[in-house]
Amino acid sequence: MSVINVVRIAKIVALLAFVLPWVAVSCSIPGQGQVDLVTASGLELIQGKMTANPDAEKQMGQGLGGMFGAPPGSPGADGGMQTSSSTNVPELGMNIFAAAAALVTLIGLGLSFVGNGKATGRNVLVTSLVAAALVFGSAWWWKDQIKKQGNEGGGASASAPFGGPQDSPFGGGMGGMGAGMMDQMLQERFGYWIALSALLASAGAGAVVMTGGLPSAKPASAPPPAA
């Protein structure tokens, strides 16, 4: 397999990773392990949407109820975490970083079929590095938006779709332990890591192409003719 084909395969893998889970709002529940409240694939991040875990309320209620002796749906001693089904799924608006990452990856894939030699290697190297930075930026932007919503008070709105403290899965804002808990709850998922790794692999292969490709083994010299 040629090195440029490695570039193409890596970029295709990165594009396919957009349909996989990228991020999640998750929490650790005794007896249940990690419970994802809402998740988002790369495509959902582009749209600014997330998908609720339909079993989250049941899982959290079982864990918190068993630990604190409280019925499902009541606040636990975990910093205000709520298990109410009234929790809204956040609508964050278009994630321009994720959208740009998909676009640049697609452009880089197209450029891998244009030209040859060092110019092609340079093109795929640059587009891969830019796309990888944008993938990283997409998760950073998502976390920043969620944290801003955790600081919002009052009723639900376009800027605070989690609603007020009674609806927010983060409890009453980010005061005290809330900020530290939120940092632990906002997590990347395997689709994000696959996309990032594939783009970095593509960049590495592009650098090899730009420098002239892998060195070929020299043929063994023929033995001297017998006297």
C-alpha cells in the first residue's frame, strides 16, 4: 500500500467518525458506574444538538436512592444532581469548529487525488493538522457553552436550555463544588478520539509523502562471477 493511500484511508476514517459519539455529559453513580445524561456525535455537534439517554433517570435514581435512601427523582448529596425527567436537552447552536473540521477533512481528501509528489504531501499535511486542531476546538467550544449554561439562572431560554436550577443536571449553578463537578462531567467519547487520531496519522503520512516517501530497500549486489 502506498503512503498516499494511508492518507486517504485515515481521512475517510476521520469523516466516518463523525457519526460516532464525540462528547457526553456524564456522571459517576454508585452502583451504576458512569451514566451518560446526554451525548452528541460529531454530526450532532455540528448542528448544536445532543441526545438524551432514556435510561439515565432510572440508572441515577437506583444509584442515588440506594446510597442516600432517597426516592428516585429527588436531589442527592452529590452536589445537587437531579434525576428529574424534566431536564431539557441542550440546544447549543451550530458548532463552527466541528463543521469546519468536517469541511477541511473533506477538502484534504480531495486534494490527495490532485497532483503528486511533495505538493500533494504538503496539502494533506496542512489540511490534516488544521482539521485536527478544529476537532480539538469543537470539544473545547462545546465544553465552554455547557459551562456557560451551568452559570445561567432563571428559566429555560435559548442561552440556557437546561432551564433554572430546578431543571439543570448541574444543580444550582457552578458555585463551590459545582464547577469542579462539571469539569469531570464533560467528557470526550471514542468517536472524538478516533477522528483526532486518524487526522494525526494522516498528517504523519502526508509528511512522509512531502519528504519523498519511504526509503526503498536497495537490491542486494550480485556476487562476483566465478573465476
